[in-house]
Amino acid sequence: MKQLESYFGSLVFDDKVMKSRLSSDVYKSLKRTISDGKELDLSVANSVAQAMKDWAIEQGATHYTHWFQPMTGVTAEKHDSFISPDADGRVIMEFKGKELVKGEPDASSFPSGGLRATCEARGYTAWDPTSYAFIKDKCLCIPTAFCSYGGQALDKKTPLLRSMQAINKQALRVLKLFGNENVTSVKTTVGPEQEYFLVDKEMYDKRKDLIYTGRTLFGASAPKGQELEDHYFGVIKPRVQAFMNDLNEELWKLGILAKTEHNEVAPAQHELAPIFATTNIAADHNQITMEIMQKVAKKHGLVCLLHEKPFKGVNGSGKHNNWSISTNTGVNLLEPGDTPIENAQFLLFLTAVIKAVDEYQDLLRISVASAGNDFRLGANEAPPAIISIFVGDELQAVLDAIETGKPLTSKKDGSLKIGADVLPKLPKDSTDRNRTSPFAFTGNKFEFRALGSSESISCANIMLNTAVAEELKEFADILEKSKNFKEDLHELVKKTIVEHKRIIFNGNGYDDSWVKEATKRGLLNLKSTPEALPYYLHDKNKQLFISHAVYSEDEILARYEIAQEHYQKIVNIEALTELDMLNKDLLPAISKYTKYLAEAITVKKGLNAEILYENSQLIDITKGLTEAYSLKLELEKVLSNKPTTSVEEISIYYKDKVLPLMDEIRTIIDGIEAKVDKSFWPYPSYGDLLFGVR
């Protein structure tokens, strides 16, 4: 095997490559564009394009694409070859600055939420020079933003970049108050842990539900699940390890810092965790990671399932969004520090996050809302749908001391005064981790654990960045007018703790008592996507995005419409798939088995043999078959009578009418599966799927 250092990032047009292939002036101009957002001169763009093309061709590339992230939740690409005709009727390899900087894909076929009419096809992709170009399948992929002819964002990257600008602007204001004149930029960073399932492709191909929906709509539990807790961190099976080895190599070639791999809790479930990267790059890398996972799996005769709940009765998959905020001078602003000024700065940023999560808990819930994640949130595998913050015992003691004015046990000489006293040393692992908390402080970062495994991380980080930017703005507005900075800082932090401590919960988020306690505190418990989405349009949320230029009002409405329609389409596809499986496979198979039992009873009666087993089975299964058929007819009726009024009512209808019927049918069919001869059952079982990869 090649040495990792020799091929890591070999398919990335990164800083090292740019420095070696661009002139000093062009390189400096490009770096100014990357660091300061300066517009790129066309002559500089032409030089970069030439160097990028030459490098890509040397790596075997024949095409280029503007790689973007429309509001479908997956990536999009349109490939163009480098070839252009010359005067002799032959071809030359050509790529110019204007092709690098801007593309024009058809915008009418992507979700727009009403921003575009079908006839309005023009859309633009604009190069994001902060995210390096890379080569995938012999194609030079140029990360880009995607917008309409009128300039509205049609993707997930553009508002993410805007939210990063917003938090940068407000954080710089706050840092200057602490004398940090040398800090010129602040960026959020993310390390998204990715959970996934691996199943045998031959078995996958026999499951219509997995093919069409990504999850099993039927399936009786296997005799063994995850109850022995022997899969978590267990020995990785050879076939899975071979997949992981190839996956790592492909990701490392693309400069993706895949770091940790292990078995997860459920059988056939695994996890990959990367090292932190700047948020927009982390979002790009996570999208690439999901795509490469699925491609590499097929090479090993496997299928990678990214759905949040592919199997009932075992843990589903999430995506833990480890979020932090750092300066260009290398200071993590969520690191407590050792000196009074560092402590004070840390506490101000900490309380800004606490206030943001409390005031915009609805937006954070919306950011993880999806039809798939609704099956996962709140179960004993994922945080509840109630948003709360875990800070741990030591940090909680500090916050309590500030609020009450009482001394910490380690500071007997008086009350804790921000900016005057030094906090007790808070090591990185100052407290136990709380896996039941949706938003946990883990030493120098927050782990947002509620994200679904199949979703882009962009939405969650847009919400988080913008909400924290708003609180930092409020803090800066107050403190910039201060006559006594230390005193006013102390009072501001104390006031924030008092007013927003309800969002802090350090206990067991799975316990039913927390639901009651959260209700008393006035926290939201938005259990489903249709319940959460209307909060998108609340005035305070619209004002948040508009005031920080992250979304226009039209863009907010568009995303709301798209989220509602996406939920409805997902549930509708699942219902139609369930009906297809019932009509064409399951009901006929069960009927065939009842015929087999009836014939066995007839034969045994002729022999005067005991028929207790066959008779009991026939009665139970026939009863279940009749009930399932009746409910199937009801499901068909419910689907044909869905309302055509508002998007809110349609989504609620799917949640309240369609999903419960589907679950009723499943319960009956799963019960029958547990009784039917395996040779009659048309699909691989849960046992086959969960334990079939060896």
C-alpha cells in the first residue's frame, strides 16, 4: 500500500498545488479573494483556470463540472469536456476564467419553492474559491454556489456562506472589545460524525422498500438485535474492514480528513468521523463522503444505507455536528482559557450560544426535521425532539456562582467576578459526555446530536451561525456603549444566565420526567416535522435571517414550501411502496401459505392425524390477512382523498392519517411473517439483512 503522505489530497487543487503552479502575483490575488472575499479579476481567473485545467488533465481528468448543492439535499453536476475544436478540425483542451467563475445550469428542474416558474430556466453557479476544486471520476469538480437569474439562493451553500459572514462580522465586534485588534476573521468549524448501515447488495436488491425509500416498511424482528451490546466497538468484520480501507483511501485522495471508524450500536451499523474543518468545507466534504460511501460499498457487493431509521427495533443513524468558533490567530473561542481576560471572553461567547439556543430552539429543531428523522428523535438512540443544552457539573457550578453571587467551592475568598478572577481550571474533558442531550458542551465545542444521517449539515449550521450572530450583535450593541466594561460585562453575562437557564438540562433526556419538566420550563416539544415547520414563518425568525442578510423573505418562504413538499412526497412514496409490496408480493404470498395449510389440514384429516398446529396457524393468519387487506383498502382511500388546501394541512394529514395506517398494516404483516414458512416469504428477513454481511 502506498504511503498515505504520498497520496493524501492528490486529487485536490489545494494551496500547495496553487502555490507551485501560479505566479506569485496571481497566487496572492487569489488568496486575497479567499481570505477577504475580494472579487477575482478576469485575468487572474484565466491564469487560475489554465493552471487548474493543466493539473486536472495530468491527473487523468477529461471533463469539468460546477459541483453544487441544490435544495434536493444531494449534490448536482453537469459535465463538460475540456475539448474545443481548432482550425484544423482537430481539438484542443481549453478552459477559461469565465468558465471557472460562472456556469449556467437549468434552474427550472430543481426545487425552488416558488422562487422560479417552470418557464424561467436560467440559473447560475458561482465558484466558491474557499473550497478547493477536486477530481472525481475523471472530472474536475469546482465547488460552487447556485442562484437564480434574479440572484435568489437556490442552494444550501449560499446561505451557509452568508451565515458565516454574519457570525464573523459580529464576533469581530465583540473581540475588539477585549483588545483583540490582531484578529481579522472568525470562522465556525465543524466535525460531522457520520453513521450508516451496510447490507448485502444481493439481499438489498430483493427489498422494494429499501430500493424506493431507503428504509424497511415491513420486517419482523430477528431473534437477536442489539440487546447484548456486543456490536458497539466490536471487532470489525473482514468484508466491512475491506470496505472501510478502500473508503479511507478514496476520501484521503480527496483531502477529506477521515479519522475514526468503528462499529456502532445496532448490528450492521457503523460510523466514520472526520477531523474538524471550516464549516462550508466540512459541508462539502460530508456530501462527498456520503456519495463515496455508496460508491465504494457497491464495489464490495454492499449497499450503504444512510436513512435515519432503516430498521425498526434497532438504533437509527444520526450525524453529530461538532461545532466550534475560532479566530484566524488560532484561538478557539469556546476554550475556557487560563487568564481572567480569556475567561471573560469565553463566558461571553458561551452565554451567547446559550441565549441563541434558547431563543431559536424552534429553528434548531426545524434544521433537523425530516420524515426519516421523525422515526429516530426521542427513541433510546437519539436526543429527544426537545432542544436543550448540556454544560456539565463543573461549568454549571461556574454559571450558578455568577448567577447567585455565591463563591465557588474552589474560591473561598469571595464571589466569582468576571474579568477579575480566574476560573478554576476546566480541562477539555471536564465532565462526562451526555449522549441524551441534543446540544452538549464537550470541552471546547458543542455537539449538536440531533441531525439525521442522510441530511446535509448546511441547514443546521445556517441556523446555528445566524442565531449566535444575533446574540453577539446584541452583546456588542450593549458593551460598545459601556462606561465600565468589566462591570457591565459581568452584569450582561449574569442577566443572560438568569433569563436563559431554562434551556440548560444536565440530566437524562430519555426520561419521561424530562418531558414534563421541559413543559414546565416552557420549552418546545415539536415531535414531528409538520409540527415544527410552521415556526419557520414566525416573525422573529424571519427578522433574524433578513437582518443578517442570510435569507430574504422570499427565500425563507421558498425553503418552507420545499420542506413541506419534501415531507409529503417522502411519505407518499412510502405509502405507495407499501401498497405495491402488499398487492404484488405480501398478500399473494400469505394467501398461498394459507392454501398450503388448508391442503395440509385436508390431508391430515383423511389420515385422522392431529391438525392442531395447522388449524391454529390457518385461523390466526387468515384473520391477519383479512385485517391487513381491509386496512390496505382504507390506505388507498386515504391517499386518494388527501386535502388540496394548504401545505400545512396536507403534511398534518400525512402524519395523522397515512403514517398510522401504514404502521397498523405493518404490525399485522410483521406478526404474520413471524409465523410463515421462510420459503413462502417474498423478501429477505431482518436476520438476513442485519447479520448477512460476514
